[in-house]
Amino acid sequence: MARQKHASMDGWRSPENRIGGKLKEGETRPHIPSPGSSRGETVEELLHSLDTTLDGLTSGEASRRLEKYGPNEIAEKKQNPLLKFFGYFWGPIPWMIEAAAILSAAIQRWEDFSIISALLLLNAGVGFWQEHKAGTAIETLKQRLAPEARVKRDGDWTTLPGRELVPGDIVRVRLGDIIPADIRLLEGDYLSVDEAALTGESLPVEKRVSDIGYSGSVVRQGEMDGLVTATGMDTYFGRTARLVEEAETRSHFQKAVIKIGDYLIALAILLVLLIIIVALFRHESMKETVQFALVLTVAAIPAALPAVLSVTMAVGATALAKKEAIVSRLVAIEEMAGMDVLCSDKTGTITTSELSVAEIVPFEGYSERDVLLCGALASREEDRDPIDDTIIARARQEGLAESVRSYRVSEFKPFDPSIKRTESTLQGPNQEEIRVAKGAPQVTMQLVGEEDGLSSRVDEIVESHASRGYRSLGVARSSGADGWRYVGVIALYNPPRQDSPQTIDTARSMGVKVKMVTGDHAAVAREIARQVHLGTDIQSVDAFIDKPDREAKTVVEEADGFAEVFPEHKYHIVELLQEKGHIVGMTGDGVNDAPALKKADAGIAVAGATDAAKSAADIVLTLPGLSVIIDAIKESRKIFQRMNSYAIYRITETIRVLLFIVASILVFNFYPVTAVMIVLLALLNDIPIMAIAYDNVIYSQEPERWDMRSVLTMSTFLGVIGVFFSFFIYFIGKHYLGLEAGELQSFIFLKLAIAGHLTVFVTRTRGPFWSIRPSAALFWSALMTKILATLVVVYGWLLTPIGWRLAGFVWAYALIAFVITDFLKVRVYRLMDHRELILSR
């Protein structure tokens, strides 16, 4: 598999195109070694060919190269807007509309032809515009997810957007980073790189000095400096690397809504076939019957469904972005509506991300300053690691900066999750070689080996720190031929965020159980959990690992949190909760969190997460804390409410219009509306329904689950009530007002148009229609289209005129029917809720 991919890439990436950008006449490209080889040129030769040094490029030179080679990004293939627009005329729904237009022309119904063609153009125009708006919103969000890179410019390390890298830059990559460009590794011990997304190989690949790191691969272990050799589309895997992808999967809710669409299409086709069969027996004009049948089918089909879905989700994603939650997979917003368990990191989410040194405990023969000095020497400032930064900052406060500078680092091993420590080899002021390490106290104890009572003392210190919510960090040193000696323990503290207790209480009131997931000691987790009102049933991983599934599921479901968790355990926690029927959200920030983030129904990368975690997550937070996640849950539930309203409305309207028209034709041999009227109804109904994406709703206090029984029950009830009111006004118009056929059709058309828009206001609430104020966009769009329908029938534009008196009567009738229907709706919902309460007992 990997060889095939390498071979196929070599075919398109010729040697002269390895660095992008147009060359001016007379210019030549620097020679870059073939991606298939890893050690073609020496580092010195490569630096010379790229005209750079180990101090990196100057800012001026970097700007010139950026202009010459272009940004370091994958050029996405953009579809021609004109071709995209014409694409809206291709598909089952457009085909039916086009067939109806052709038949109208064939039977010389030019008014019908004009209106049907207008419907076709409107559907295409609205769909194209709404998709364009949604696409623009998604593109804006993706730009905020753009990865950054540590790069050496003007001799200093700085952080820049990855797209600004150019060939010749010196970059540093470390655990959790996505390699931002093709690089030749220059300095460092080694990298363990995951190239699975690029080559299909499941095992990490080890890289050392002079090897090539490919753009888009993920650093699993290690830290090294590298020289950028190719950027953007000129990287070896440039055509396949994608740091932010929009998943093509559909959420549970989307699938349910699309099933409703399929159901409505099937119902429409069944009833229309019935009309055609009856017309055959009555020897009616087959062309006109088929034209009417096609138009009726088109009107019943939820043509606005894709646009309503995309607009609603895009509006929700934009609202979340304003609250510092960037959505990379839109359907995850809907998944969050049903989320009932949130597994949350402790540090930076429940607690603040700002560490501070709470206490320093030196061991025999050492002082607090010795412990702090050794801790600072086992840290590296340019890595911007939170623990390193905290210890270095405290060392400066204690006046140890000069002492730290007197040591020269010959080797540095960055933090590795598998060994849980950092380690430095240094030469001191007297040229003596020493080694220092810092990490988890138990890991440091293993490094030192057992000494008289030391292990029990370390345990006591750790327990004492944990009882106060402190994290402990062991520090050790070794010099010359001497073995490792335990220098002391540093206590670090992340105080709970001020809003965490209130936020967790809010989540609990919304039916979401928050579970803390941390790698810290169980005692630390319990103390923090107590402070934030989370519950103190904190289990270690031993409570569910290697246990029978039934026992493990029970433990995980009932626990308030988990301590001493490694990233690989998070996946298992999510899996067990999902098997118990929960919809699970999981937060993460590290490279090894990626599998759990992908497995979760809603993967959430917290503020400061690695590029690997961001690319795996559905939602990326740019602010620390739980409150952003709660905002996302609220927004997702609002979106669910809007879509639920649309689903009930769409089914109700189809039943109301289709059953009434078909029953009138079959029973009374009367066409209550013409083909043109049906097309006008479809036009007038689809315009305001777009505004449902902006409607005011109140989010549910419980996780949302798709209740098809409730939706179909209410839709059927409202649809049947609508059919009853339609037949009643038909009898009034025919038998009491004595209207002619054309006037009667206009009379009924106005009733269907006004009642259709009023149905939106019935379906959008479970309580009385006035219980939640509609948005201005929805109210005014519905009102204006009702006024337009009234003007059409009053003055007879394309229809038989009926005058203001009859139009006023229809308005009064429709409003009375609306109030009665809304009153009955509230009673039916109460009956349904009472029945559910009885069944739940």
C-alpha cells in the first residue's frame, strides 16, 4: 500500500517542481533531494543549496520567498460557480419540475410554464445562495483552525502561522505537532512519526538526523529541529494532506430528517398515482393530468430541506464561533444536542491553565533553591511547555537565572507520555557533566531506586499535596559516576476556575453528567472534584481495565471521574459509555487523545490543544473552561428545536394539502386549485421557511433525542385538522357564497396560503403560540408572503380575482382556525406527555 502511494506521487512531482512558485526568466530552482531518498545530500550541502543557515532566514528574505513560492497550504479545487449553479437543475426534484414545465409548454399553458420555470429558478437560486453562505462560514471557521509552527527567524525562535513557512526556514517539531511542511531533520535525538494518514502504514516510523519528515504526518514522540525543503502543493504528500477536513458523515438527526423527506416523497407519489388512475377511468386529458400530478408532487416534496439544514447549521456554527468554539464538523453541533455525558479534562478546563509553584520540599542534603535549580535545568523555555514555563518563572523570581545560564545543555529529552519525565545532560561551570530529570514522583523514584524510607516519604508528600489539590513533581540529579539522587518534590497547583462549580451545576440541570478525566493522582482529582461540586467517586483505571464488560460498564457509568488515566484509556471510557447507550462528549488536548476524540460523538479539543488533537476533534475551543462547552450544548439544542419545528411543519403541510386536493378530486371530481396555484403555494411557503434558521427558541433542559412517534403523531393530527378546515371553507364557498369554479379555486388557494404560513407558528412551540416570541425575520417574511398571496387573489394576477370582501373573510376564517388548532395542539401535547409519564412508571 505504502509503495503504491509513493510510486504514484513520484509520477506527478518532477524534480523541477519540488518548490512552488513561478520563476522569472534566468532564475533556477535550488536542487532538493528526491522524496524517495532520505539522505541524498549532507546537511551542509542542503543549507547551501537553499541559501540559508542554522540561524534561519531573515524576515526580509522570508517575505521575498513567500511572495515567490506562495503560501504553505493545500490549494483546494474550487468548483466553477456557474457549473455549481447549473448543478441545481440536475437531480430527481429538478427533473420533475422541468418535466412539468415541458408538459405545460406542450399543452400551451404558458402561464403555467412561466410560473413553474420561476419555481425552478427560485429553488436553484436559493439553494445556490444558501450553500454559498454556508460554505463561506465554514471557510472562515477553518481559517481560525490554521496550525502554527515554531520557526527560527532573525536568529530567534518565534511562533508563526504554518502557511507563512517557506523553503529554507528552520522549524522545531515536537510531540503532538503535525509536521507543517516537508523538512530535513537537522538536530535532536529522534522522532517517532505517525504517517498512517499519508501512507496507510499503521506503525509509527522512527526518524533521525538527515531523515525527511513529511508534511501532514503526526509527531508521536521526540523533538527535533528541521530544515523546510518544500511547502504547500510541492510537498511530497501535498495533494492528500488535509489538516481540517469536513466529514461527509451525517448525524443521527440529519438521517431522521432525510427519512421524513423520503416518506413524504413516497406519500406524494402514491397519492398522485391514484389521481392518474382515476383520471384514466374518467377519460380526462392525460397531458393535463400528468402535468397537474407532477406539479402536485413537486409541491409536496420538501425541496427546501437541504437549504434549511445547511443554513441552520451554518448559523449555529457562526454563533458558536463568536463564543470561541470553532466547529470543524458541522453535524457535531446536532450530536451535542443529545449528549448526556461529558468527559472533561481537569487542567485548563475544570481548573485554570495557569500553573503556580505552591510548595518546594527538599530532601536531605539539598535546599529549596537546589530543587528549583535542578527543575529549571530539566526544562526548556522555547518549548513553551506549561510546567517548564512555571518552574523557569519561579527560578527567575528566586534569582537563579544567572545560575541556570552557567550550565550548557549538551542533550535534552523532552517530555514523553510513556516515561512521564524530561531529562537534561549538561556541563556545569567547573566542566563537570551532570544529568537532571523531572517528572511524576513515582517515575522519579524508579529512576533513583529504593533508599531507606524514601519511597514511603515520597508517598506521604504526594498524598499531602493531593489532599490540598496540588500536583507533585519529582526532581532528581546525577553527576559523574554517581547514580541518581532524589533532590526533592515541587508542588504545582491549578486552582479551579471560578465559574466551574456553577457551570457543572448548569450542566447537571440540563441532564448532562460531567465526568472528570485526569492523569493526576486520585487524591488530587477528588479534592478538585469536591471543590467544583462534581462528586468524589473518582475511580482509578484499575477499577475498569481488564474487568468483565458488564462490570466495567457499570463502574464507568456510575463514577464521577477517573484518575491516573493515560490517553489510551480515554478511548475505552468512551466506548464503554456508548455501549451503555449514552451520547458522549470527550475533551482532549494531546496527540494521544486523537483516537478518543474521533470515537466520541462530540470530540472537543480544548484551548491550547496540539495540532493533532485539533484535526481529530469536531469542535475546537479557543478559550479555556467548561462554560464554552455548555454554550455549545445550548446552541445545539436550539438548532434541534428549529429542525424539529421544520419537520413537523413539513409533514403537516404535505398531509394537509395533498389529502385535501386528492380527496376533492376523488370524491367531488373537483380540482380545488390549479397547477399554477400549487406552484405559487410552493414558492410562497419556501421563502419564509428559510427564516426558521434564525427563529427564537428555548433550549430543552434535557438531552434531545429524535422522537419520531411524537413528530408523526402531532404532524398527522395537525394535517387532518387542516384538511377538515379546508373542506369546511370549500363548502362555505360553494354552497353558501355560491362562488363559480374559478373564484372558488382562488378562494381556497388564499386559505391554503395563509393557513400554511400560520402552521409555522403552530409547530414552533409545544405551548400556546404566544409562549415564545418569533424572530423578526420569521414573522415579517411570513407576513409579507401572506400579503403577497392576498394581493394576487384580490387583483387576479394569474388567477381569478375575488375582491377584498372575500379575502377579508378568508383571513378571518384562517385566523380563527389557527387559534382553534393551536388550542387543540396544546391539549394533544399534554395527553402525549401524560401517556409518556404513565409508561415511564
